[in-house]
Amino acid sequence: MIAAVAVGGVSCGREDAETPALRGSADTMKIAYGDHPDNYGILHAPEGEGSHPVVVMVHGGGWLEDHDLGYFEPLAASLAESGVAVWNIEYRRVAGDGGWPATLADADDATESVATVVQQAAGGRLDLGRVHLAGHSAGGHLAAWIAGRHTLGPGAPGAQPRVRPRSATIMAGVFDLALAVRRGHDEFVGGLLGGAPSEQPARYAVGSPIKHLPVGIPVVAVHGTADSVVDPVQSRSYVRAAQEAGDPARLAMLEGAGHADFGDIDSTAWATARAIILEHVTGAHAHR
């Protein structure tokens, strides 16, 4: 099951997407990237002149409407304290106006907006050659999918992207949607894709990051051994397949860590993931 993560934080819900700033900070901005109320994100832009690397953060919660980007806000702020711009994105979700293909299309559009409305709001201070991804649970699925969307054929959501991330850090993510169904404890995948694998095989193929290898960038799958929500086999299988395809993927298994630990700013799980994200940011180079 890719369950909801109940973690405290700032809940932004459906408040006016035109709001220019939150909490009185000129460098924390709510920005609309589309016309739907859920087409927005919160940008944490470090003070000072650019160019700042950008981390696109994708929250989890089973792709469900009941759960928004609020629990990722403390995590986003903690990354911004290290001089990284963070784009914490919202998207249409299941039981709202999301599902296939809207949820995936929004993940793509939100990422592409780094080069347009987000860059404009940041005053041109973002380094578009140093965009990185981080996601948790269902958001880990979407972040991994964003990392591989350039491999998709014409007509698929996300095909032919302009913004090409340099790395991805996936926390307790779902890489193989059909596997999640076969393991027998994920009722949310069918809601995202509109049916079982036998009913929607093409959607499962497009939506599963493990089907889009190689992606050509470093991907680190971080997973807790005590995760009873998303089976750690998801991360193990993806990293093995990615390495076999020639990608520089690696696995970081955290002994005793549970699923929700990655949403807790005071946890060892988040500290580990944060360090990996920053390692990617400082070690990656711009596209040539």
C-alpha cells in the first residue's frame, strides 16, 4: 500500500494560487503553473544572487486528494537553508481531478515550469542546468517517472521535456506499479491508472519508472528495512534493473526505518536523504 503519511507541517491546500508569498518571506513564494487550483507549488529561493541549483520535491500520500504538499514544507525549508532553491510541487490527485493522465501530466508541467514561471518569479536566479529531483512514496514514484519521462514516445504525458534533471533521490518510492498490485496490498495504483494491469497494460507501461531505463542520471533509492507500506523490493528491483541497464543507480537501505520516517524532519531517515540530495547538488555538473 502507498498510504497516506500523517506528518505535521504547513498545509497549503487550495488557497488562492495567486498569493505571492507565504509567512511574510519574500523568498518563499506560492506560484501557479497551470489553471487548476492544484496546479501550484511553493518555491523556497535562497537569498542572494544566483545561480542557484533547484530541487523539485514531490510529496506522497497515495496520489490521493486528501494529502497535499504540507508535510514536505519543513523538509523543503531545511534544504533551502543550505543554499538550494526548492520547488515543492502540488498536483491533481485521485478522488479529486487527478488520476490518469492528469497526475503524471501535472508532475511534468510542474517540472517544466522551473524554466518559465518559476524562473520568472525567482528573478532569473535559478540554474536550469542543475535541476534535481526528490520524492517520497507516491511522490517518489512521480519523481522517478519525471527522471525517465524523456524516454517516452510521442503522445505520452511528459514526452520531450525541456527540463532534464541531473539526479533523483527517491525515498520509499514505487518504481514498478504492476509489482505493487501483484504483491497484493496496494489498492491505490488502480485508482491512479484506472484499473488493474490486465485492464490497462499500456498505462502501467508508461507510468512505471522501471520500464524507462536507462535514464542516464544518478538515481539513489533510499528505503527503510521496516517499511510496511511500500515494500523495499520496489527499491531493490529498480536499482538492480537500472544498474543492469548501465545507469549509475544505487540503493541505500536504512536499518529499522519505517515509511513515515522520511516525512519527519527530525528523523535519521530524512537526515540521510537530505545528505544524499545535497551530495547530488554539489557534485553534479550542468548539461553540456
